[in-house]
Amino acid sequence: MTPVITIDGPVASGKGTVARHVAEALGFHLLDSGAIYRAHALACLDRNIEFNEINVLEEQARALSLKFVGSQVWVDGRDATALVRSEAVGMAASTLSAIPEVRAALLQRQRDFAQAPGLVADGRDMGTVVFTDAALKIYLTTTAEVRAARRVGQVAAQRQRDAADSQAKQLIAKGNSANIASSPESLEQDVDPELARSVEAQIRQRDAQDKTRAVAPLRPAPDAIVIDNAAHRPEQTVDAVLALWALRQLR
Ligand code: DC
């Protein structure tokens, strides 16, 4: 049987980063199951499908045209990586993923990722529903405050990159490329408290939706090892997961 490691946890718990590094270290395949739900949500939003049209939502889940190209996510034949990562699509995915018919329609697509030499799967129900026989189950957790601070940092960093990018484009347009400031420090800004509050509110709302839904709610599998990811740097969490995996091989 293909070895599977599941890494579940709430939004911005760091599970994606940990899963990616563990998969790289072991040479395993990687499944970002959230990206599948996000791709489905994007396809439904694009088609203006009403969120109460269960049959159409289910049909769209079965017909979903989705391809992972390295770290890119392609939906309906176009690179939708940035779009699927937006908070609006994440929230829509959270709402649509509470519909049992949608989950059922996307189940086999996720299981198909379990191929030799192994799989690291991250999401909400990898250990409780999709890969119940997984050899190692991890549940990452941290408080909503810590996760919000992290997400705000990511948003601020993205804004810096966008600002640097647009500054570079303007200078290139003016034929002034020698003056492009490559130092991101020059663009550094304090984290906007308003942004921090709204991100934390979004995280709490998505947590509540994901944890209270009737089907496949977010919770640790009974046989999952729970790691508080706020207490360590990401590389320490990765090392801990790899050490646990090595121990499993000795059994
Ligand atoms: O992990 P993420 O933020 O990319 O996931 C987006 C939404 O998709 C999440 O709020 C709930 C849903 N989801 C799910 O229901 N089950 C999964 N295994 C992964 C994600």
C-alpha cells in the first residue's frame, strides 16, 4: 500500500509549508486538497452558479478541469494560481465544501494522488475521511491570533512585492532601469491594524464554518499527533514530522 502522511489543520496553521517540505525531504507526491476545493469554488463563481443549486455544484465538481503544474494551479485551461489563493475564493470554498454532494464528488480525485513512492496530503479531513489508513497523521494547530499575524505578514509581503514590481515597471517604462531599487526595505511598512483585525475576523469565521459543518468537520483524527505550530519555527515542525515518520518505519 502507498504510504500516506496526512497533515490537517485550520486556515494559516502552516500546514501547506510543512507538507511541502516533508514531501520534498521524502521525495513523496504532494496533495494540497484545499486547492481542489478552491478550484471548484472559482469554477462555480466564474459560471455564476448559485450556491443553493446543489445538483449543478455537484456536476461542476465532477467536471472540474484542474491541473497542478509544479506550484501552479490551472483551472479551465488557465493559470489561476493567484486567483485561487485569494481570501474571497477561500471563503467560497469553505462554504461550498460544507455540501456533502460536493465533497463526495471530489473524494476520488484526492485519493488518486496516493501513488508510489508516497504522498503527503494536507487539508481538513485528510486523516479523518480521505486517507483513514494513513501511516502517519499530523494535526497542526495554533491560536487564531498567531495565524492572523502570520497571514497579515504574508499579505504585507505580497503588497511589498507588488509595489516593487510596479515601481520596476514604471522605471523600465521611463527607460530608467538603472535606478530600480532592489531593496525591499525601502518599501517596508508597518502592519495596518485595520488589516490585522479584518484578517483575524475572516480566519475566525472560516474556522467556525470548517469546524461546525455536519460533514467532515475540521478536527484531529483520534490517531493524529497534534503539534502546536506556534511553539516552533516551521523547519522544527518539519524535522519533528520527519522524525515521527522515521520512527514509524522502525515498527
Ligand atoms: O486549506 P485551504 O484554506 O486552502 O482550504 C480552503 C477551504 O476548502 C477550507 O476553508 C475548507 C475547504 N477544505 C475542505 O473542506 N477540506 C479539505 N480537505 C481542504 C479544504
